[in-house]
Amino acid sequence: MVESLMDIKHRIASTRKTGQITHAMQMVSGSKLMQIEKSSAAYQLYEQKIKETMGHLVASKIISSYSGAESSKSGLSLDQLLKSRPVKKTAYMVITSDRGLVGSYNSTILKAMMELFTKNHGNDKSQFTIIAIGGTGADFFKKRGYDLAYEYRGVEDVPTFETISNLVQACVELFDDGAFDRLVLCHNHHVNSLTSAFTTDELLPISTDVADANDLEHPKLLEEYIVDPSVETVLEKVVPQYVESIVFGSIMDAKTAEHAASMTAMRTATDNADDLIADLSLKYNRARQSQITTEITEIISGAAALE
């Protein structure tokens, strides 16, 4: 069926409105991206320092020799956080978005997680549980019958440190209660506005890998530290800050990648809308030209018939 001129005009108008919407969403995502990149850059300095401090404590043998109290004043069980135990069940903290319109951001994470499950656990779902941060991941895993130990929805566009306090507390309590023996953070790492990469990072229990991850190769770091006022007091402050900072840093990183993916997806949608409008405009002009030619031909034919 040949499309009428009116139909083409309606399609052009509709596509133009859609392009205006996607362009506005692109600008909003770009603004959020700039804001969170500034916050993330400032936070990375603190995160790097707390990682270095934790690595120094590990390399100096303080943590490995610690046999401290049952729990710290902050409520985090230091003895459990620092103690390795046989891994009967692994928890994966998967960070996705709460909304769509973010391109392949969520699908990349979920595809990587399915491959990770198959690689590490085969078809045995009883060997692992999931801590879902973001509604997309929570709904995806629920639909497929996976065990969710905890889910958190509604992370702000620019998260604050207070956002993750209850989340960290809940994860540590589950770890202390034996719900799982190992916790792995899984999310998309922000590389630049066009690129992100899926990454995993083991968080609990805190092991000697912390020192290796921070390239602590200098001989003086292997010397024993002089701790004042006591090992227990130092660890009560450092260990909770370390756990909270890693989780918060991962959420910040994932949220940055999400805004970048959203901005890229909306820019692509806007470009596609512009291309479609150009094609429809050309189609409209050709149809209009054909209609005018037909009308002129009919007029000439009618005049000739009257002669």
C-alpha cells in the first residue's frame, strides 16, 4: 500500500518529537555523568589511601596474626571479616541499573554473570547466592529462579556514603551468620564515556590478596608495624572503613558507567531519529513531486480532450 503524504508528515512529526525527547535525555545523562565523575575522582583518592593502608597492614603481618575480639564498636565482626573459612557458598553482589534506556549496560553484566555462574558452579544453583543492587538485575535473577540473599533498589544518580551503610551492614551480618563464605563484587567498570568493562573483585573475607593488589613489593612493608594504641583499636577503625569504601567505590564506578551508557544510547537514538527524518523528508518530497506531476499531466490531458 502506497503511503500517503499525510501519513509521511505524521511520521516526520512523531519522529521529530521523539528525537527532541532523546536529545533532552542525552543532555540530562551528560549532566549527571559530569557530576558523578567529579565526585568519583575526589573519592578515588580516599579509596586508594584506604586500600594502601589495608595492604600495608596485611603485608606487615598484623592482620594475619590478629585474633581479636568478637566484634568492633561499629558492629562489624572483625574476627569474621579477617578469618578465611572453607567456601561452601559464594555470594555475588551484582550491580545493575534500576531503569532501562541504558543501551547494552545491563545485558553486558547479566550475560557475564551467567557465564561466571556456569564456569564456577556449573548447573548447581545451591553453591551460590546473589546480592542484587538495582531492580533490573533483581528482576532478572528472580525470574530465573536464582536465590537472592538481599536486594537493594533506588540507588541515587549520584550516590552518597550514607546510601550504602545499611547495605554493608546487611551483607556483613549475612556473612557472619554463615549465609555465605565469600563475597565477590561484580559490576561494569567505567573506562570512558564510550567504554565500560565487566569486572569482579573479591571483598570478603579480607585476605593477603589485598597486599598483592596494591603492588606492595617494597621490603620495608614486610616489616612489623608499631601499632598505637593497639592492633584491635586500629583494625576497629580501618577494617569497617575498608569494606564500606570498596562497596561504595564499586557503586560509584557502576553508576558512572550507567550514566555514560545512557548518554551514549540517547545520542545514538537522537542520531537515528535525525537520519529517519532525513529519509522521510526525501520520501515526502519525492511523493509530493510525483503528485504534482500527476496533477499537471491530468490538467494537460483534460485540456487536450476539450480541443
